[in-house]
Amino acid sequence: MTRPLVVVGTGAVVAMALAASGGVPTTDGLTLVALAVGGSLLASLAGAAVLRGARHWPAGRQALLVVLITLAATVTGVVAASVAMFISAHDLRALLVVLVMSSAVAIGAA
């Protein structure tokens, strides 16, 4: 369990450094990090439960499921943070188009 915490902690440090280098106030950076972690964590926990139920699936199907869980966690975190930044409905829709197409390419590559 320590490896995921180290990875998430490292990600938070890098994200905050990136925010600071761009002039984002610390409180805003912390809010964005918390929203991204929260959204991603929810998707990851749900995915882990699904993955436990898929233990008897063929390895290829399990690998695809891991890719889908990873993408769901990323997309959920991005959307949660984007909504909190008060991005316009048009901008959010454009972001969703990009996320869907990027996810489709990632799934195809898997």
C-alpha cells in the first residue's frame, strides 16, 4: 500500500510545483489537487471492486479492464477539477471531446 501513496504524494508535489511555477495561488493549487485526487480515487476504488470480480477473466480482458479503470480515474479527476474552475459549458464540452478521443486511442493501443 505504500507504493501507491508514494506515487500519489510525488504527483501532488510535482503538481503543486507546476502550479507555483505558473503563478497559481497555493490555495487554488491545493484545491485542484484535492479535486483531482478525490475524483480519481472514487473511480479507482470502483474499478478495483470490478477488477476483483473479474479475477477469472482471461488475462487480456483483465488488462483491458485495468486500462479502462486508469482512463476513468484520469477523466474523472480532470472533469472534477475543470468543473471547479468554472470552465464554460462550451469549454468543458470541448475538453470532454478531447478526453473521449484520447481515451479511444489509448484503449485501441492497449
